[in-house]
Amino acid sequence: MPKNISGLIPFLLVAFINAMVDLGHKITIQNTLFKVYDDATQVALTAVVNALILLPFILLFTPAGFLSDRFAKPKIMRWSACSAVFITSMITLCYYQGWFQAAFGFTFILAVQSAIYSPAKYGYIREVADNTQLAPANGFLQATTIIAILTGIFVFTIFFELLLTGQSDLTETNVIRQIAPLGWLLIALSLLELWLTTRLPRLPAANPALQYDWQAYRRGYLLRENLKQLRRSTLIWRCILGLSVFWGVSQTMLAVFPAFAKMVLNETNTIVIQGLLACSGIGIIVGSLLAGRLCRQAIRYSLILIGGAGMVIALTAIPSIQNVSGYAIAIIGFGFAGGLFIIPLNALIQKTAPKAKLGTILAGNNWIQNLTMVSFLLVTWIIASYQLSSTLFLQFLPWLTLILLAPILFKLKKNMRS
């Protein structure tokens, strides 16, 4: 744990609960789709769920950055937690009424508060950590988020299966009513998150005099200006592109693998399938912590290169595997390589960005990443709508990753040397 960072522990707890709330509802919807649908249809609908989570990050790019720069970041996190209590209450009502489509739609609303919360979260690290602690602090944040995701996957999936025991009529309405008590867990976690935000130390706003031009936002002017801000630093831009490719590939993997594993393993238990996907989180935790330790003194390009190569190798192996243990090892390897890859890139962005523009740059980073992920998911949905096998998806994915990463890594090396 980085030393002398006041407020890091309550902040990590807030990040933990926030990730669990977001993941809990998403995993409930995805598990319902897994039970009701198969192969291409399941892939397409899962892609839609993931896209709904990402769209707010695209639509709220400039307002989220403005709020993070204009107001104190702990205050932004507290407002977001307060809104999550209301949203999870409405989701719980949808569960009990059997309103699957409405619950499906609330995925988007829950993601709106996450989109506002995200730049404040990453900007908070910069405000409480100096340059030598950025990489370790990012490593702990990444590990905390992934541990929360892993915890959420297993807690919500295990309760999902237990609540669904004995239910033979697996329609959307019946499944969502049967697992409705999970909504109370979402509400309890939201209330805990709200309380934890009150424990964060008070920090001043980065730019309290900042004014927001809503008319310029509607015309798209602010979006263009903020994107220009990202492009002013070639190093920051290359880091953002690298992160975007990683998360885009990861989203496709998350959308396609459950249907693939269900077909290859003939497995209908969501605990097994979600457990395999959770293996990537285990790998990311280990890779992130290792990268944070190795980058304590200087941010290393070699870690980024090793991480990129490791992801391609792991993705190449997955389609040829035929057993659970083999999938687990390959997916852990993918996550480990991803952890080595993303921590140095995030630290480079935070270290290079001007403090007064950090919120905008981090929101822009989120915008580009989420636009890339939505684009990957849109292509996944289009291809799945033509009933393309999930096996072909996974066979093509490593080649796509290699083609996209190679030029980015080559140019990034030149930027880091200059």
C-alpha cells in the first residue's frame, strides 16, 4: 500500500462498493439472458447490455469532465452514491413486478451515475498521490475494482442460482421475479457506499470558477475542443488508444465467451461460466499489482510490450481448449497480461496531464475507451445477428488485437523516448 496517502482506504472502499453495485445488476441481467437464450441470440443481447452500460460514458463525456474539474471530487462521488440508492430502489421494484425490459433499461440509468463518478475517481488519485505513488495507487485501485467485480460475480451469481432452484419455466418474467430479493442487496450496498463517501477527506475543487457552456455542448463544440485537448499530447493519445484496444477486445470476449463455453462444455450453470470469466479479474489483479510495484521508480515500456504480446497469445489459445481448467488458465493469462499493459498506460496519462485539465483528460480517456468498446460491441451484435458461430468470433479476435496494437506500441515507444 502506498504510504502517506490520506483518505486512500475509504476511497478504495467506495470504489469497491460502487463496482459491486454496477456489476450486481449487470450480472443479474446477463445471467437471465444466459438461462433464456442460446449462442448467437445470447451473444447479441449480451452485447446490447454491455453497450447500454457504456453509452453514458460517451454521451456525458464533457459534462462529467466539467463536474470533476468544477467541484470537489469527494462531493461528486457522494452525489453519485446518493443517486445510486434511488436507482437501485427502482431496479428492485422492476424485479418484483417482473418488468424485465424495464430492468434491462435501468442498466443505462445506473451507468449514467457511473459515468459522472468515473473521472472524479481517477482524478482523486492524482490529488492525493505524488508522481512516485501514481502507479502503485493505480495498481491498488485497479486491484480493488477487480476484487469487487469478482466478489459481485460470485455473490450475485450464487444467489441467482439458489433463488432459481426448482424453476422450470425459464422465461424472462419468471426468472426476474424469482431472483427479485437480489434487489435488496443492491440497495444495501448503495446505502453503504453513500455512508463511506462521507468518510472521504475534504478536498478543494481543481477549478471552482469554471463555467459550462450547455449550448456549445449541444452543438458538439465542447466535444471537439476536448478531443483536441487529448491530441495535444501525442504520448497521452497513444496511451488512450492502447487502453481502448484492450477494453474493446475485453468487451467482445465478455459478450462471446459465455455462449461459446455453454456450447463447448454443454454447461448451463451460471456459476461455472461466470467463474471462468472471473478468472480474467484474478489475472488483472496480479498483473496490476506487479506492474504498480515495477513502475514505482519509473514507468516501463517493456511491461506494456510484454502485456500486449501476452494478451494475443492467451486469446490465440482459448478457441482450441476443450475443458474448464484449460479455459481458466488461459483467461487468467489474458487478465495478467492486461494488468501489465493498462497500469503503466494509466500512470503515464495521469503523470503527463496538466492538473487543471486532468478531469477533462480523464473523462476524454473514458470517452474514447467507451466509444471503442461500443464500436466493438456493435460489430459483435451485427455479426451475431447473422447467426455467426461464437467459435469464429474467438478465432478472429487475437488477429484483430495484434493488428490494432502493433502500430500503437511501435509509436508509443518513440513517444516515451522523446
